[in-house]
Amino acid sequence: MIETWLIAPISAVISILVGLYFYRDVVKKDSGTKRMQEIAGAIEEGANAFLKREYMALAIFVAIVATLLTIFLPVPIWLTGTPFQNFQLALAYLFGSFCSGLAGYLGLSIATKANTRAANAAKEGLNKAFAIAFRGGAVMGLAVVGAGLLGISVVYAITGDPGIILGYSFGASALALFAKAGGGIYTKTADISADLVGKVELGIPEDDPRNPAVIADNVGDNVGDVAGMGADLFDSYVASIVAVMILGSALDLLSGSAGFYTQIPLTFAGFGIVAAVLGALTVRVGKHGNPGKALNMGTYVTCIIFAVLTLITSYYLQYDLRIWGATVVGLAAGVIIGMTSDYFTSDAKSPVKKTAEASLTGTATNIITGFSYGLHSVFPPLIGIGVASAIAYMLCGPIGGPMGSVEYIKCALFGIGMAAMGMLSIVGLIVSNDAYGPIVDNSRGIAMQGGLSDEVIRVTDEMDSAGNTAKAITKGFAIGAAGLTVIALLAAYQERAGGTIITFDLMNPLVLLGALIGIAMPAVFSAMVMLGVGRNAFRMIEEIRRQFREIPGLREGKEGVKADYAKCVDIATKGALKELMPASVVSIGVTLIVGFVGGIQSLGGYLAGTIFSGLLFALLMANAGGLWDNAKKLIESGEYGGKGSEAHKAAVVGDTVGDPFKDTAGPSLNTMITVMSLVASLFAALIAQYNLLQFLGL
């Protein structure tokens, strides 16, 4: 049999090489005036300091988990005379953690270099600045998919066991959970503090150099929206591939085909990278073009290229075309979910306009209106995920045999997994679009603080507006992709629990108990990370007020008087590291407790409850937060009273409420449910043998 899966490592290497080419292209550009370089240097220094301290703290957690995996999985070390598999699993986990961390670091490195170069290039026009900002984001996008798929390929080449690759995925997901939660707490601490004191209390502009939190805010854009979101989508991407490989290996056992179904996701993922690279190379904007349209066109081109390449491959390699059909269904669902997020968060659409208008009557009506539209926004994507799952299920089920047979169900679940793969196939370009957002946000800040002309600030504003919409779309995409991925992971959990088709009956009290606990977990997790933001923001707000009160001439902006930016950066860093650990550990710990107490049935109900509740909360918070943000920006553009008006102050408060929604809790939830599903799959066989109810004979 031809080793078709080798397209995966080959395309991964191509992705990394193109990313390096983009990196070199960006860094050789002019970084601007001395003042701009100083600001960019302070942002880069703060971001690297946070990432270094975060990774040092996480290294301890990773080492502890690797030790536990060595002792207990896949079989307790004292029950086997050949503990080699345990060591393999632990090493795969360490490798996954390393690759996830590396992808985040590479993205952060280029983002903190591209921001000032994009701001400086804005002097020459939109097209020059946009090219630098997008290519900076593309380094992150191509690093994520390249590192992810290359890592999977290496582990598969060495072990040939999807169960070991599950350890790699767990490493990527666990690190992503900490990175997203920590980065989200950091960025929203600074953003909320800067806005509440600067805009609301003192009436000074955003990114004003007098504000002591302005550098911390710029740093937060990078550690939250670049390193954090990159790790998040790295996690979903890897998890989707691994889930389908596990389901494929079960089909290979049934059909006696040596690795045929297991390798299909690797082959499709490889062509997904090729499509993302080609799509990234086509993204262009004219001197007076529209950055948002250029980003969207790149996404559509990538989707078409992927669909055509995989169709040709399926025909040539004699894959059943229904598998390709399920993949395209997932791809289409991802685009539709992104368009839904765009509708509810774009300042050109009714929900944002209505929320901005509601600000005329105060903060309460702004919050009520924005929250209500956020609730509305969950319906279309949840329907989309459900319909995509149903179509993929019905398309691929008949491949296995008659309806209701074990083969039918396993092929149907494989189809759902391929739909998740389809949605995540273009993740290289999606991350590129997402990372573009914080780069242009920082570019605007550097242009403001560097004293550049109004025309340069106008260009950076135009790019920033497209970046805000792009970030909203990618958040919706990431949540939708996580939704399909965890459904596939739930099926993988069934396989790992014994290879039989387990039915989770809600009339079974153990399943119901697990489901109710699972439903509550996203709410508990969200509360913990948002309370962390609140506590940290309280400390920073007090520091900002102190500086304005005690540093003579700071408020008036006297020449030579500077705020103590480093103090705010330090508060954000220490607080984020302190607050990120409890919520993340609780989500993993409760999963294991439910499993080892209630057994396989309780844990299955728990996962189902977490998935459904988590998707609802994640979509609500991501869309409502983006909506409040753009309602504020719409008012700042001159609508409904403009900057400094009472409506503007109300909208700033609404945006402040939405900040931890959209950038801390919301996007962390999809990582949380992925981590829970992976933990359950890893420990499934052990939980099936050792749980409290079984021990008590119940």
C-alpha cells in the first residue's frame, strides 16, 4: 500500500518553510523612528517576560503530569512487565506540550516585530502596511499547522499507535488551556483598567502614552490574542486529527484494512496545509482597498482549493466520496458559523447599531441589549453544528453496512470526525487572520504613542477595524470547530472505553448525575477566570490612579514626564499567573473525580453535559463581547454623540463587561471541553476497571 499519509509531514515542512520566508520578509522592513522602536521594544520585552514566567510555571505542571502518565497509563506500571508504552505516552505528552509552546512563542516573536513595521509602512499607504501585518499573522498560522501536523506525523511514524498520539494531543491541549486562560486574564486586566481609568474617569484617548496601563494593554494583545489563540487552535487542530485517527483505527480493525482509515485524516490535513499556504499567498489589498474583504477572500480561496485537492485525491486513491462529502459539509459549516459571528459583531449590521443606540439611555440598556443579542447569536451556529453532524453521520454510516449495525455506527461517527477535520482543514489561514488582529491593534497604538500623522493613524484604524471583525469571525470558527471536534472525541472516548457502542441513557441516574455536573462546569470555569480578571483589574486600577495622583505633570502630559509602565506590566503578569492555575486544575481534577467515582457511564454523561453547556456559553460570551466592543467603536466613529459623550461612557462600560467574555472565558471554554474529553479518553480504560461504584459492588 502507498504510504499516502506522508503528504502530512511533507506539507508540514513546507508550511514551516513558508512561515520562515514570511518571517524574514517582515523583519527586514524598516521599524520606524527611535520612539516607535522604544515602544515596540517595551511591548516585546513585556510579552517575552510574561511568556517566560508562564512557561516556567507550566513546566512544573507538565513534569508532574508526565510522571503520573508514566506511572498509570495506558496500564499501571506495576501491572505490566513492559512499561515501554507508558514511557512512550509520557514522551508524546511532553512533545505535544513543547510543540504547542513553540508555536505560541514563534507567533509572539513575529507579532511584536510586525506591529511597529506595519505602523511605519502605513506612511506609504494601506497596501504596504496590510502586507506586513498579514504576513506577520501568517507566520503564526503556518507555524501552528506546521508544528501540529509534523508532531503528529513524527509520533505516528515512530509508534503507529493513535492511542499514543492521544498523549501528544493532551500535551498540546493542556498547555493551550493554561496559555489561553493566562493570556486572557493578562490582556483583559490591562484593557479594562486602561479603559475605566483613562476613558471613563479622565476622558483621555485610547493608547494615550500618559496612561500607565497602555504598554500592558499592548502586551496583552500579544499574549492573549496571539500566543493564547494560537495555542487554542493548535489544540483543536491536533485533537480533531487524533480523534479521527482513533475512530479510523477502529474501522481498520473491523475491515482488516491495514491503516487505510487511520491515514485518511493525515492525508486530508496535509492538503489542508497546502491550501492554506496557497491561500495566504493570494491575500492582497490595493492602496485604497478593503482589508476585511481581502481577509475574507483569502478564506474563500483556501476553502475552494482544499475542496478541489481533496476531491481529486479521494478519486485517485479510491476513498469513498461520501467521506469527502462529510469533510466538505464541515468546511461549509465553519464558513457559515464565521458569517454568523460577522453578522452579530460587525458595526455595519443591526445588532451592533441597536446596542450602540441603546447606549443613549445609559449603561444598563447597553448591557441588556448586547447580552440579548449575544443570546440570539448562539442559535444559528448550534443549528449549524447539529446539521453538519447529522449530514456527516447519515452520509458515512452506509459505508459500514445496514443501519443500526456496529459497522454503520462506527462509519457514521468517523464521518462526524471528518466533518470536524474539514472545518479545521483551513486553520492555517484562520489563525493568520486572527493574529493579524492584535498586530494591527498594536500598530495603531504605536502610531498614536509615536506621534505619527493623522493619515497614518487613519490607515491603522482602517486595518484595526478589519482586524476586530476578523477576530470575531475566528473566535466563532474556533468554537464551532471545537464543537464538532469534541463530538468526535466523545466517540473516541467510547472506543477507548472498550470498543463497544456505549449508550448514555439519561434515565440512568449515573448518566444524569454526570450530565448535571458537566453542565455546571463551564459556568464554574468561566466564573473563576472572570473573577480572576476582576481581582487583577482592581489591583491595576488602584495603581493607575496612584500614578496619576502622585506623579507631577503626568495627567497634563508635560514633556519629559513618563508613567511607570513596568509596574502595570508586573501587576498583570503576577496576577495572571496566580489566577490561571486554579480554574485549569479544577477542570481536569473534576473530570477525573467523576470518572473514578461514577465510572464510564457517569463520565460519558459528564462529557455530554460539558459539551452542550460549554458550546452555548462560549458562543454567547464570544459574540456578546465582540458586539459590545464594536458598539463602542461605532460611537467613537462619531455616531450617537461620539467620543466623550454619555453614550460613549456607557458603551465603554459595556465593552469592559464584554472584555473578559470575549477574550478570557469564552475562547478558553472550547479548550476546556477539549481537554476534558482528552483526559476522559486517556483514562477511559483505567476508569472502566477501577471506580468507586464498581469497588462497592453498585
